[in-house]
Amino acid sequence: MKFPIGLMTALLTTFQVLAQDAQPVHLWPAAAPGALGTDDKDIPTLTPFLAKPELATGAALVICPGGGYGGLAGHEGKDYALWLNTQGIAGFVLKYRLGSGGYRHPVMLGDAARAVRLVRARAAEWKIDPKHVGIMGSSAGGHLASTLLTHFDAGDANSSDEIERQSSRPDVGILCYAVISMGPNTHGGSKANLLGNNPSAELVKLLSNELQVTPQTPPCFLWHTWEDNAVKVENTLEFAMAMRRADVRFDLHIYEKGGHGMGLAGNPAEPAKCHDWTRDCASWLKVEGFGRK
């Protein structure tokens, strides 16, 4: 499928404006819980990329970029958000705190949970349906997303903070070549950055999210590649098997080709030229009531 030159120019202009206008929002108005300082690395933020009003479905996804819990990959953040915008979905890119900044679990989970709560609390402002807020992550960001998908809570109804009164349960999840396990099939660098060098057996089990799936886990779109040499495909396969045992809906895709960290493998302004997973995911998002019909 080819786009007319005029439409392509308009899309590119729209993406440039969105990228320039997107301003990060602090997850907490004051210091974040557990903050080790006041540097940029100590301040978790959420950057909104809203779909054009004429395309918007009211759905949103919080996006957790990968990077081994030691960095944040830009192409697994903003690029995903801009692609989601073409589907009418708002993308919120999460800058969560990292092991390289001195942080360990549960700080990262707290940041992800707060992000989902924040989108729900400000849903009216951003024209979001609070019942259509999901989470998306790649690689170690996929581990963080899968952690929230299996370790959410209903919120604190008695909190004086409106944000904390919101549920942190995502309505759907998208896991892209995700680290899921902290066991034998884990990614060593991600595990060390998240849990430290000598985590207890109990902590390893708790954060091996293939062991934490329940019937309350939200439906997920899962994809990986057979030839991924950085994060074993078994992570995704075992999570899918756990979802099957719990009778939770999922859409699973294992592509033969494609290395680790490919992201869209294309320009978000040209969705027809991106990797096949984006088209499969777009179809699934429609099924789940998130994407444009």
C-alpha cells in the first residue's frame, strides 16, 4: 500500500508537531517515593502523544521502553507512540527509574503503576476512556509491563491523592520480545539491574512473571522472534502458556526473522512499511476495542 505524496507530507508534519509539543509530566508533584536525589534520573515522567481528534478512539497505552533496566531506548518509546497515534490511540511514554541510577525493585513497578493511575486520573483532560488504558513494553520494558500486568492493585479508595485512588490494572498488554522470567531463561543484565547481584529465591520467583499469571491478568498481544539471541523466545512462550492455563485471552506471534530490539523496524510515519507485527497488533487492538474500526 502506497500513500499519496500529499498525505505523506501531512503525516510527517503532524508527527513533527506532536514530537515538538509533547511535554513530560512528573508522575508525582513532589519527590517520587524512594527518590535518591533530584537529578533527571531521579524524576520519573510520562510524556503524552495524543492522537488527532478526528482519529482518536479514546484508548491509551502507557509505553515502557526497553534498555535492560539500565537505559531507555528512544525508538521503543516515542516511535511506538507515534505509530499508535496512526491507529487513533494515545501513547504515553514512561521514563521510569533505572538500575543504572541506583534503583531496584519495587521502584520501577511503582513508576509503572503510577503512570497508569495518572492517565486514568486525567482521562477527561486528555479525552481518554479510563476503561481503555493499557500498557506496552519491549525487552526489559516488556518485563516491567508484564510485572504490572501480574502485580496490579485496585487503588487506595481512602487516599487523599486522586491519582492513588485509581486502579493500576491495565485493560490490555502488548509485550514485544519481552524479558518475562528472572529464572534460567532471563536476560542477565536486566535481572542484575532490577534485583541486584544476589536476589533471594523468593524475589526471583515473584518477578518471574510467567509464574504470576492469574485469571485476572488482562488480555495480551505477545510477539517475539525465533532468532532473538539476546532475550530467549521461551520468555514469551512460557508467558503465553501460563495465560492459557489461566484461561486468559492472548494473541501470540513468533516471527522467524528479526533480531532483538527492532522496534517498528520502520518509520512510524509510514506504517505500511513497518514490521508485520504492527499490522497484526493493529488488528488485535481493533478486536479489543482500542483501535480504529
